[in-house]
Amino acid sequence: LFFFLMIRRPPRSTHCISSAASDVYKRQLIEIYKQLEQKRKDKLSQTSVSCSMLQIYSEKIYDLLNKQNKELRIRWNRQEQFCVENLYSVDCKSAKEAIEVYNSGIGNRVMATHKLNISSSRSHTIFTVTVRTECMNQYNNIIMGRLQLVDLAGSEKTSQTGNEGKHFKESVDINKSLLALRKVILTLSDNKYREDKTFVPYRDSKLTSLLKHCFGGNSFCLMVRLHEMVDSVCGAVG
């Protein structure tokens, strides 16, 4: 079972927006462990939780929890899903530990400055929480659920950001992957796909490849759009 939460940032993201995105993540983690605590009271099952975090930067995948910072490969597995090879996973026994893992990973995300934003995300991030439950009164009965929290970098116009050189290429790569995501969503929502199962261009980007399993089967997908606030409102919220 997959739950997928996608956070869409505006191009002119502020510190207030970044804090709001972090709050969404933390609330989800706290709620997961609250629900698990209720499950553990029946003592009929054993549950473990693990977290991983990656970023897609210029169409390359990097592990945000591994300091080696090597590019990782994706492959097609037996479950007919794309997966990332050698992605580091951390066992977390509490919401506090999971939040610490998230904070550690987000601190390694590639950031930059341009005319619209002093702290601009240059990559998409995927924070994955995997819950594995083993029923003690049934032999070999294991249930696995996964929550993926996706933070998308905002689309950019060079005429507004003034990006050049390396940052210009980053903007192009961000916009390309967002366009690929848009194509996938439009294809899935088209009546022709429902009738004829039209080809879905998942392989057009690393982002859509990794999110393929989130758009079908027994998955639930939710997209959150964070709106920018003026400085006075942001200060009041803070």
C-alpha cells in the first residue's frame, strides 16, 4: 500500500514556505507513530519503520543520508517497479528519530541563490517511510506500506531568475522533469488512457520513473500547493 504526498513549491519560495513544507513532513511522521503505537498494544504484531531520502539533481540521483555523495542508479525490479540501487535506509523507533533523519537529509540538499530567491532548491527530494508489519499469530504474513513525501523544486523562468551557466542548466533540468510529470498526469487523466490504456511516458525523467508506482494500483496520491506569503504575513505566522 502506497501513500504519496507531493508538495509543489512556487518559484519565489520564501523561508516561510520552506518551514511550512517541513511542518507537513513532521506532522505526517508524528501521525504515523501515533497510529503504530495503537497497533502495538494488541501485541499480535511486530512493526518496524525505516526511512530513506534522495534528491534528483540535474537528472542524477543522490542519497541525502550518505556522505559519499555518489550518483546512484535506478533499475527495474521483479515487482515491476523502478528502484534505486544502494540507497541508504535508517531504522527509526520513534517520530523524533524519523524527524532527525529528515532534518539530516534536507541539510544536504543542493541549494542556490538567484534574483527571486536567496535560498532556492535545485533538486526534487523524495523522503520515503516504509512500515513493515509481521503478524505474530499467522505464519509468514507480512504487510508493508510506504509513504513517500515528495518536495518538488519550483519551475523557473530565466528572464526572472537571471540564472547563467551552471544554474541555467539546473533550471532547464528542473523544468524538463516537471514537464515530464505534467505529461504523465495528463495522460493518466485522459479518457483515452482509461479506454485504450495509452502509453504513459514514465521513462521520460528520473522523477516520473521513481514515482510510477504512486500513480496506480492500490496507491493514494495527494498534491499540496504551497502559496507564497508577503513578508508581513510570513512574519506574523512565524
